[in-house]
Amino acid sequence: MASIKNFQDSRKKHSTGVNIFEKGNNTRKVKPKSEKLMDGIGVWTSFYRANPQRFVRDYLGIELKLFQQILLYAMMHFHYLTYIAARGQGKTYLTAIFCVTRAILYPESKIVAAAGFKSQSREVIQKIADMRNKSPLLEREISVLKTSINDSVVEFHNGSWIRTVASNDGARGGRSNVLIIDEFRMVDIDVINTVLRKFQTAERQPKYLEKPEYAHLEERNKEIYLSSAYMKNHHAYERVESYTENMIAGESYFVCSLPYQISIKEGLLNKNQVKDEMSEKTFSELSWYMEMDSLFFGGASNSYFSFDEIDKNRRLSKAYYPKEIVDLLGDKKLAIPKRETGELRVLSADIATMGGAKNDASVYTVARLYPTTDGYERHIIYMETLEGAHTTTQSMRLRQLMNDFDIDTLVLDTLNAGIGVYDQLTQHATDPERGTEYQPLSCMNDERLAERCVHPNAPKVIYSIRATGALNSSIASNFKDSLRTGRIKLLVDITADDVLRSVKGYNKLDAEYKMILKMPFHHTSMMINEILNLESEINDQTKAIRLKEVGGMRKDRYSSISYLDYYVSEEISIKNRRPKNNIVPKKMFKFRVGKLF
């Protein structure tokens, strides 16, 4: 009995509060339950910090795809990360998962999410709100969650928080341990360097760092950059290059670019949908190359135009649309408003009749012109293309656009197929779709063309462009100067839906209708791609500039906008220069740059 008694476990409360464990003649201290619980938490916290993908599965109850697990691991373990993603990979959702994982596993973390648009960064908070509703354990961790546009924040009981900020100078003074910039290519590099990165002034300071033996566990802040691909001469590509070099050198950097095939493989993107998009007439190989293949595209090595002189002019956040689109969507805010004081409107058309991948398309460009002290500022508010259309069809479309946008002047390419379109415009016409009668039009700057119009009283509103080598040289140099001096304003880059969210019922629209609204923005991007891939040759004797396409690129969008710019510079601006004491009041420009719908 004695031996059995000696073998049995017995516990006695020690005066210090520590249990005494006795077995035979051996005695050792036993930790109380509270301390053992904390030890267990420490072990599991270390395990989950090392394996965040397991934490997401075990604690949050979320099953991640393999590539998402790898990315989450990289976000947790590298100080600097850049992720170039194709559409459909759910990078905002993954970002939200990382934010809550970091906030829970690292108490008192300060996490800031920024983006090209504040509403886009707010989507991270909205994703967290959705996750909370499906995860009881996550709900227990959160003390405050707000998703309003001006106050998007998640606060945790352990002192961590996640906030969104605007990507502009107004965000100065913020603090963070983790900085996340979504669609960072849409954020000005100066804002990134002088505002957002300045948030990272102090690391997280857990109490154990106060003990000398744990000094080696000092943490580093993190910077995470997410985006789709873009042009090689953009600051986004410079960051990718720099991070790649540091990653290869073994530093704490991580870079990856995942194309659309990953999305299809993991069931995040429908293969048939991809095939349908690639078969559509509006399909752009270049946009697909960047947005879906996740590859950066480089301009011509000796391009006549630089990316910086073009990109700085992308200031307009509102496009206007023809009547059929306005009627289809039932939102009158999409229609062009009444004229401002002194405003003029111009439509420019580069004409082609042969469709197909190797042939140019007809491009129609609409601009609103605002008088300044040295001419007119051009706001390019709409652009569309038409492939393989008969001259009758094209002339009717031009009449519709002139009517819808209340156009003053039509700048028309009258070489080759363009002369057929011009002849159609000099005749009476009835619109079978709208039931509208159109009057004949005539040419203002070419008497021979004016004589082709048999109606002597036809208004002379057509400005003919018959491009020769010398004229093309003048057009190119004039367009470059307009870009350099900021006389041209273009639609902003659009990769998300932020610019269009205020359109009535936009979120409920089918993907086809959303694409219709996005097309002027996409055409602007494709136009810039064309421009950057125009190589220049200069004649040693005449000094004339010749631009040519490279790599099978087109230049029809460039032609359309450069013709328009030439007309404004050479015809309107010279004739209508305003004296400095008669400057148009600033109030007429109240809506011009940066205002949404």
C-alpha cells in the first residue's frame, strides 16, 4: 500500500501559489492553469505566426487556394512585397485576410490601406465586414467596425487597428506598422514617397522588447504594393525591377506576377468567359497583355513621345456619352451638359473602311474646348472606334455624334476612304434609327472640297485634313508641344470601377453595360499605348518628323486626337487669342478637373 501510495500523484498548494507535484521521493513545481494557458497561447501564436495560412484555416475557418496561401505567407514573412495580379484573383479579399491575420497575431498593430481611390481602399474594410459575419471567432476579436467612405476602420480588442487613407497630400501625419497600397500604379510616386511611406516611422513595440534578452526579436515594418501591370516606363515597373534585384540578392523582398491562367486553374475565372472576351470586337491585345497576362509593356526605344508628358495630363474623371448610351442607362448625368461661357466643341475622325487585326479602325474623338489667354484647353471627353464600316454608315454615325454632343466643327480625314465619307456628309440624310433629318455640310478650309457640295448654303463646319509628310510632321510636333504644356487633358486611368460608381444603378448593371461605360477610358489608355510605340525618324535635310508604328501597333487613335489638336492650335487658337485683361473667370472651370459624377 505504501508503494502504491508513493506512486500515486498528489498535489499540495505551495505558499508561493505554485503547485507541488510529488511522485515517490521526487518533487517538482507545477505551473498554475493560467500560466500554462499563456504558455500554450505563446506556442500556438508562434506556430500561427510562422504558418499564417494554417491560422486562416483553423481560426478564421477560411479555405485558401494554394497560390493565396503562398502569398499570405510571403506577406507575413517579407518586409517588402509587390504582387502584380491579373483580374479575377481576388487580391482585395486576400489583402483583407492578411490584415485581420496580422492584427490578431500581432497585438497593437497599426495597419493602413491606401489605393488610387479612397473608395477602393475602403473595399478592404467591407471585405472584413463580410468575413466577420461568417466567422464567430473573428467577430469576437473585433471591437469596432465602420465602413463609411469618410470613416473606414476596424479596431480589435487587442489594440490593433486597420484604417484607410486617401492617397494625397491630405493624408500627411498618419502612422503605421504595415502599409498596403492597392493599385499603387495609380498613386502618384511623390505621394508614395513623401506622404504614405512616411507613415512607417516606428515599429511595433511589444513589452517583451524591453527585456535585453529579447532585443534580437525587434520587428520591422512592412510595405505591400498590389497592382495590375502597366507600362515599363512607369514608376510601378521601376519598383518591380528594384524589388526583384533585392529579392535575388537574398534581401527581405518578394515579387510575383500571376497571370489569368492561375485564376482559371483555381476556379476563380470562367474559361469560356475568357474566350468570349477575346473574341469581341472591343478586345485589345495590349490591354489584355497588361491586365490579364500581368506583363509590363514597353514603348518604342526611340519613341517620339514620353510617358511622363502624356500621363501628367490624365486629369479628367468624367466621360460623356452619346444619346443611345444615356437612354440605355437612364442617367441624364451621362449626357454632355450645356455649354460653359466661351466653350467650343470639336469632333475629329480618322477614317478607315477595312476592319481586322492588321487594319486601322475609324476613330471618333470628342473634345470640349475652354478659352485661355493663349488659345484653348482641350478636354478629350469621349472616344469610340468603328471597324470595317461602309462610308454611309460612318457618315451617319458622325452626324449622330455631332448632334448628341452639339459639335461646332468636324475635323475629318479626307484622304482615301475619307473622301467617300465627306461626300455622304454633303448630302441630305435621314437617320433610320432616330428618324432625324440631317442637313448637308460643307468644307471650311478647302475650296475644291467645298465645290463638291452641291448645296451652296450648306454650313461650312468640316475642317479637312489631307495629311502629307510635311503636314504630319507639323501635326506631330504640335501635339507633342500641347502635351508638354498641358493644353490637352485626358481621361484618367481606370482599372477599378471607382470612377463610375456614382452612375445611377451602376453596381446592378450587367458586365456588358459596365464595359460600355468604361470604353472611353480604355480607348484613352490604348491611345497612349499607340503613342508610346511610335518611333520617330527625322529627315536630315528638311528636319521633318516621320512617325511609324512598331510591332504591328496601330496609330489611328493618335491620328484622330492629333488632327483635332492641330485644328485647335492652327485655326481656332490663333484667330481667337484672348487679351490678358479679358481672361475667362475661374468659376467657369469649376467642374473641370478631378470632380466625379
